[in-house]
Amino acid sequence: MPPNKNFVFLSLVATFIIQIDSLQIPFLSNPQPSSSLPPAPSSSVFQLQQAVHITKYKNRRLHLRRIFNQTDRETIDIRSNTLHSAATTTDGSPIEHYYPSSHSLKVRKGKVWSHRATLNQWKLAHQRQILLDKSLRNFEDHSEILANNITLMNSQLNWSEFDTVLPDVTDIETLASLAMMTNNAYTLPGDDRWYDPGGAWNLSDSFGWEEDGLRGHVFATPDNSTIVIAIKGTSAGLLGNGGSTGVNDKLNDNLFFSCCCARVSWSWSPVCDCYEGPNKCRASCVEGALMNKSVYFQAAVDLYDDIVRMYPHSQIWLAGHSLGAALAGILGVTFGIPAVGFEAPGDLLPAQRLHLPLPPGANFGKGQEMSHVFQVFHTADPIAMGTCNGALSSCSVAGYALETRCHLGQSIIFDTVGKLKWAQDIRTHPIQTVIDKVLRPDWIPGSTSSDCQENDKQLEEEGFRWPWSGRKNKGSDCPNENDEPIVPIAQPQDCEEGDCPLWEFRDSWDDNGGDH
């Protein structure tokens, strides 16, 4: 039987791209950990160094940077000490939460799968992966040959396993410190000390702080050997973060975390045109919409690339909350770097739809091959648990179609429903709540301290508990010595059914509902 013409064409295109790519001269080598490391310190201190904002403004790329000096850090620390415990200002409006500008993180030795490809080389490999994934989906008779091509193309990225230093995610205070870093990424600039490194912009113009863009705060060790990029998450009033980037955040949330273009019912305005009828969706269409309409994925790649250029010899870690956590996880997979996210909606589906090239032998949904990516969340957060959907849910009422629940890499799940008797409530999603109520020292097994009991009472007053729990002993839900470790064990999430099981995805549909 003669070979399929489409398959021959795809194979020729793939071979041609490989040959062209082999002629490229690398212009930027991503920093990689040494294959043999000296003994790792037990902890490292990270200070806020700068913040980076990337957006498209008037169809041009805008990159802003803001340097933080010692005076700035002292100001942030003063704000942290005086404002942290307050919920509102005197007029009843929400205040910006600041946490300290310096954080001590425990570290440990570990291994990561990473690559030495330049950004351009990765983009070519990404395009090849999209081409071949679609071919595998449509030309099953040639799956073995195409699988071999995928192996060949992945080899172009030169994936290797490296020894490195990782954040110790078994330490509750390290998780709390990383979460505090992500909180400051929500704060607005508040002064005019942001500048365009390229000098191409007059910052007296409106440059999109309020309407668009992605920003990350950079924390570094004193010698810049390791840096943490904390990525801003969703800035919607519904989620308790405030901010005016909610329109684009909502667009990106609905592209990333809905089954099919946020087409929940006839009354919704979908974010893309891929719906083919009840529970039917064009796969290539929804994947293309995520890659082409999502401002934030490409902005996140650009953000990472810019910071690599600023710190060419540093190890890089990523952190984020909500949408920022999903972007951190996806970047961690993309470039093979450690990432810790907090309260992310399920990020496995968007990572699959983005067709990210993976190390040899790795498969989405297995977790073990992405053991350097951690998603931390608790069971009372309906957004992270994938239950904030349905016509009457808070998310749907606000116009969010957050339908995914499966996470990349390793999941660290705090059972706040089982242990603390919390009800699922969208008010438990904001990062401040996670820092103040979940990542606490009184989560320690054996604690019967007054701090724990006071926290227990405060949570009851704030309404996070099930109203019918009928508890009499206020301290009975504090952990005891028979409980599991302080931080739950990191492991792949149990998600065999996957996301969107009621939907059918094909590249195209004919009148009879079949492929063509």
C-alpha cells in the first residue's frame, strides 16, 4: 500500500526543519547546574532584587524593569510589620498585603531533566512537536515512524539529567516563604521608578499596567547563584487579589482551564470558535487558540528569557499563585527548571494542548519525569480542586470556566476539608489565606498550642468551616502526633479519568460526526 501523501509531506517537513536547525549558531545558552555539585547549604537567603513587566502595547513589545535597593527593601519590611495583620483600611477598602523582602529557604540536592537549547531552538522543537502530535492523532498507521521522529527531534534539545539544588518542599516554612514571594507579585508599582531597558518608551504614556501584561518579582541570593522568579496570578476581585488586569486574566484563565473555549452554555460568549455541538470540540482549533490568543504563555516565555539574560550564570527557580502557578509549572516543564506553584487550577490540560516537548520517555500525567515541578494546594479551594464550575458556582457567576483539576508534576495536597473541617469556599483561594491559615507552624503534628486553638476559633468566625460540623472542643482539629508529616508527601495526583471526560475532541467533524 503506497504511503499516505500527507504523512510523506509531514515527514519531509520535519526532516527539513531538523537540517535547517542544525545550522544555527546558539546565541544564548540557558544556565545549567553542574553535573557535580559541592555540598548544598542547608538554607539560602533570598532578597527582592527587581521586578519585570512584559506586555504588548500598541502592537509593540514593552519590557519594563524596576530595581529594588536596600531602602526599598526596608520600606517593604516596615509595611509588612505594620499592615500585614490588617484586613482593610479605615474606609473599609482592601489594603495591599506586603510580606518581607528577604526570605530564608531550606534547600536540598536533587536532579532535574533539562536542556541546553537556545530559545530559538526550543521554538523550532516546539513547532515540530505540534506537527508530529497532530500527525500521530490523524495517521495512526504511521505512529511508530512518527514516534521515532519525535525521539529524533527531542534529541535536538539535548535533554540530560543534571544534579542541582532544589527548594526543600518538605519544609513548611520554605513553602510559606515561597508563597510570600508570590504575594508581592500582585502589588502595583506605586512610583515612577520603572524603566524600559531599551529606552524606546516614554513612561509618562499609559503603558498597560492596568490593562495588560505579565510581571514577576526576582529574588536572589547575595551572590546571585540562585534566583526565584515569582509570577503574578489572577487579579480578579472575585479571588480577593484586586487589580485591574482582570479582563485579560479572565481571557487567559478561560483559554487555559476550560474544556472548550469557555463554552459553558448558550448564554456564554466563548473565547474561541471551536465548539461543534453538545460536548463536541475541534481539538486543533482549541489548541491553536491557546497558543495564539493567550497573551500570557508567550509573555511567560519572554519573561523567563529576559531574566536568563540578566542572570546568565544563575540557577533559576519559579513560583506563582493561581494562573501564575500554572504558568510557573508550564515554564518548569518547558525549560527543565524547578517550579513551586500555589492553588493552581489544573494545569495538565493546557500543558498538553501547548504540545510542550518532553524529555525522552516522559509522558504527561505521569508526574515522575517532572519531579522538579510541584503544585501545592488544599482541598477546600474549589478552583484548585476543579469543582468551581456549574451554573451556580462563584466562578461561573463571575464568568470563569475553570473546569480542569489535573496538575503537572508532583502535587502537595493539604487536606483542610478533612483535618480542619473547612467547607469548599472560593474565599480560601487567595494567597494571603493560604499563607496565614494553611502554611502555618501550628500545622505541626502534636501541636495543642494556644496558637493553634486561636487559629481554629478565627477560622470558625470567618466562616470557612462546615456550619453543621457541631464541634464542641475548639482545639480538636489541631494536628496530633499520630497525624502524617507536617507537609503532605509530594506525589503525582490521582487523575486517571483526566479532564473533560464528557467531551469529545477531534481535529474536524463531518456531517455525520466523524473525522475527516
